[in-house]
Amino acid sequence: MNALPLVSVVVPNYNYKRYLNLRIQSILQQTYQNIELILLDDASTDGSEEVLSDYQDHAKVSHILLNEHNTGNPFKQWFKGMQLAKGKYIWIAEADDLCELTFLEKVVPLMEKYQQAAVCFAGSKYIDKDGNVLSCDMNKWKSAIPPYAVFNGETYAEHNLYWRGYIANASSAIFRKSMVNVQNMEQCLQMRYSGDWLFWFYMAMQGDIIERYEVLNYFRQHTQKVTVKAENNGGGKSEDIEIVRIMEQHLTHLSRYKRCIRRGMLYNRIAKLSTTEQVKLQLWELLRQKLNGTRKDGRLERLNRIARLFCPFVLTMKRDRLTPSRK
């Protein structure tokens, strides 16, 4: 019987002292025990280092690194953890999230079974700042689904990740370290808000994607999250535009119609941002420069949404999504 592969668990933290001990315990108590724990702190000001210091002599903890200055970029912490990792697989376990104690037990064997897989991610539920499960369905699975499904990575990128970041929370996924391309990571490091979406895209271009249809992860929602700040200042949308541009460079088989619908989605979502008109105008100009996106695309996307109500063959994000019954 082969030895269980080592999993490097990277916990990037910034001012999450309130959640940190519970998070670390959810990792150390995993039923899958061949792990190393890498604890990173990005110059927290809430006393997080006090919690981290309690684990400095723990046998599973390989590194505790405290930044003197805040980087302002969560993906720099991801990359630091990847560089330190000795494991075959890496799990970015965000400091404010939680998981089932069987998380690794349920996902690692799938990565071992499918050696061409780059990523395996499980289902998630939202929780609030106090840990209460929220009713919003972030998985949107169909009723009849198998325990898991394996998808060709490039096809998954074309039909799923092109539309949105279906791996919405890093804590829900493990990935194969050998398939991380350092050159691609440089582009992710230039982003502050949407670098995870770009990272999962590049991983999909390296190998297969496994979806595990079981809720094993709990994604915490609160006002401190970077995604909330991105919506308020429009920074996330500027990065989204750049990511769609990068995807279109790699996904050469995308139809003109599909590209227009995707650009229209960006145009209309900019219109709905709770920011100033000046910021919206700047984002629309960026969309025009990088993707040749215009108001016409926005109108087409709105018409497309209406047409889908009458025609089952109209392209939509939901209909294009790969599922176990559509691979």
C-alpha cells in the first residue's frame, strides 16, 4: 500500500484573530493526518500573532512567518506558501473559513486516482461572521448527481471559468503543486481582488478539474472580505476585464456570439456597481480598450436574457456550464 501523500496546508491570515484558533483546529483535527501546516500573517494589527505563537512547537506546523509590513495583496501570501510547501498537494485554507473534518479524506484520494487532475474542489455553504449557515445556495447542483465528476481542464475553462469563478473559495480546493506555473503566478500577483479566478483558470489549462458533490467547506461572509471592498471601489471589475482578455487569448475556439455576450455581461455589471459615474465611465473605457466591449454588447446581453425565456437553445452561462450529465 502506497504511503499517503503529504498535503501542505497554507493558512494566510490578516486580522482574523477572532477566527484563527478555530480554523487551525479544523485543520489539525482532520481525519487525514499527513499534513504540514504553514501559518502566514500579513502584518495583522489585531493580535493574531498571539494565537499563532501558541502553535510554534506543534509537530504539524512547519512554518510560522509574520510579515513586518502588510503587502496589500492576498495572492502574495498564497505564493509565499506555495514556495514553502513540501507537499504533493496544496490547500489554501483561508483563516476565516471552516471545513468538515473529513475534507482532506474526501478530496485527496480523488487526486491520487486521477493523476492528470490539477484541482479537486468540494461543495461549500456560506456562513456569517458568527458561523451560522446561510440559506443562499452557492453550489447550484442539479438534484441527481454522482459523488463526483472529472472534467477536461481546458473544456472546463471554456464552458465554466470563462463565465465566472466557479471555484469561488480557495478553501474548498486542493491542487497539485507540480502543475503550478510560476510564470503564470506573476500575473496573479499583479491583482488584488480577482487573482484567484485567474489562478484557477491557469490550473485548469494544466490538467483536469474534479468536482466533489458534497458540502465540505464553509465560506465566511463579512464586511472585511476583499471581495466586498472590490465591489465598492470597482477594482474587481477592472481585473475581471483583464482576466477575460487573458482567457480569450488562450481559448481560441470561443464563438463571436459568446464573446459578445460575455462582454455585455461585464458592461451591464459595471452599470450596477455602487460607485461613482466617473468610475463607471473609466471601467467602460477600459472594457472598450481591452475587449472592444461597447454598449451594443450590453444591449445584446439584455436581449439574450429575454430570449432565453422563450428559446431553450439561447446561450446562457447556466446552459453552457459543464455538469456530470454534460461533459
